[in-house]
Amino acid sequence: MKASRLAIAFVMAIVASSPTLGAHNGPPFPIVSDRPAGPYVVSIWTDPDTTDDGSAGGQFWVRVHPAGQAVRLPPDTRALLTIAPVRRDGPARSASAAPVRGDMTNQFAAVVMDHEGPFTVRVDIDGPLGAGTVTATVDATYDLRPPRSLFFLYLLPFVLVGLLWGSLLIRRRSGVASGFSRKDA
């Protein structure tokens, strides 16, 4: 029985330290879809997570396409993302978007969103085709997953039921092996 408890504790320690527990809580969602902005058509997708540790949890993907379908997006087209709190004082924060895997039409930027609530989002695009600006609003929220420490609390009832069931099976087998049966009782 000691070996099984040690094995369960070992497995729980591995699961708790697994990086997949800290995985993304959901897919990004659009806040702007195919909006004309100067010579471009722009879409903005976001995962607006608020953080207290100063990490850039507000993630934004900017999709930029030329308004003319026959024209290719020049490689030196850049997007600058700026956010500012709506109902609260705070600094505006900016980040230059970088191409995702070398694709100029899909650019990524991450910024610090230090509190929950609405933020204005402004994307300024500049390139050889000209300039364009798109604005939107997004509500930043904390990542709503429970902390890792609560994982054990949620798992505990299942482990206890499993241990109880296992000990019952072991007792039942040892009772059958010693020749004890219900008829003898």
C-alpha cells in the first residue's frame, strides 16, 4: 500500500509541474473584422489577459491586406499597436507588431494590460502603400483559471475514492484467497 501512495504522490507532482497546466485558456477572438483603413483592409484578433507581474499578457494579431486584391503587401509595411485605459488613469502602451513566421499580412504584438476593464486599441499601419488607422475597444480580464494549488484540492476527492475503492478490492481479494466467503459469514 505504501508503494501505491508513493506512486500517486509522484504522479501528482509531475502533473502539477507540467507546463501544459499553464496553457492558454481559449482562442483569440476578433475585435475588428475586415475594416478599411486607408489603402489597407485590417482585422484585429486579441487575447486580452490582464497580469499583475508586469508581463505582456495582452496579445494582439493584426491582419493587414491591401485594399486592391491584385496588389501584394510590401515587406516593409509595419503596424504599431497602442492601448490606453478607458475609465481609469494610466499610461498608453505601445508595441511594434512583428510578422508571424515571416508573413507580413499577419503581425503580432503583446502589451502589458495592468488592470481589468475596457481599453482603447489603436493600430497605425505605415508602409509604401500609405498609412491607415483602425481603433476599437476591448475588455481586459484576468486569466480565469484557478491557481495550480487548487488543482490538488479539486483532484483530492477522486484520489480518495480511488484509494478507498482499491483498498476494498484488495480486502475482498485477500478474503477470497484465504477461503473466506459470504456463505461462511
